Amino acid sequence: MEILTYPDAHLKQQCAPVETFDNELRQFVTELEAFMRTQPGGIGIAAPQVGRAERVCIIDLTGMTRGKKKRPVPNQGRLILLNPEITEWDGYELGREGCMSVPDYTGNVIRATRINFTADDAFGKQHEYTSEGFEARAIQHEVDHLDGLLFLDRLVSRRTDLFQRK
Ligand SMILES: [Zn+2]
């Protein structure tokens, strides 16, 4: 696997729902997660970032800290999300995001502070979730990938909200 980066056309596609929950899919999910963990800052990944236009993403904020005080980011551990659908959005907040597909930049993006969502697991069983704070932000970022959107598409202004990485 390798990470596709902006402006690769695969990142602009609307991804298809997962319909077949078979061993091939589970093998892909396993490989995608292992690959994510080899990447610096690999706290989330979506299938289109490796060229597979299917609604699969993985998020794991375990051990992640933010800010100068290195505060742990509250999270519910490893989330394997197939066909995720956000059903409720509450509040909003501007916050900084990065993306493995946009390696040279970070950006300030407005996201809901709390979301409810559903997703299938790798066996096709649907689950309901609530998430808030940075984890909710990460989920909204990954679900965007499944709709062909990057954080770049969410910036209010490239002039004031886009930052080159040092
Ligand atoms: Zn991303």
C-alpha cells in the first residue's frame, strides 16, 4: 500500500458502500490498519487514500496527546467504520487538522463538536456511536474522504487557514 496525495484523482471520488462482508474485505481492513500504524501521525485512514473507492475508514486516537501540555485526547479506542453515516451534529468549533494525503500542510477547519453516527463492523453488523471533541473531528475528516472531500475543501480561506508544515 502507499498513500495517495493531493491532487490524485482517486481522492476526489465518491466511494461505494461496502456490500460484501467477506474474508477479502476483512483482510483489506487488517492490512489498512497495519499500514496506518506504520505512518507518522497515523491516527486515521480511509480506503480511498490507498486507492480503494469503498466506504471503509479506521480511527484510533489511543495514546494521542495535543497541545503544549500534552493532554491525552479522550477517545474510545480503535474504531473500524464501514459505511459510516453521521446522523446528528451538535455545536461547532474551528480546529487544526492534518492529513496523510496533504503531507506539507495543516489547516483550520470548522467541525461539529459532537456527533452521533452509525457504522457497520467487518461482519456487516451495524452499531451506533456518539463521539465528541477531537475524535469527532477525526471521524468527520475520515467520512469526508469517503465523499471525495479533503480538509482543503473545507477551509474558509486558503490565505488565513492553511499552514505550511515546518
Ligand atoms: Zn485525511
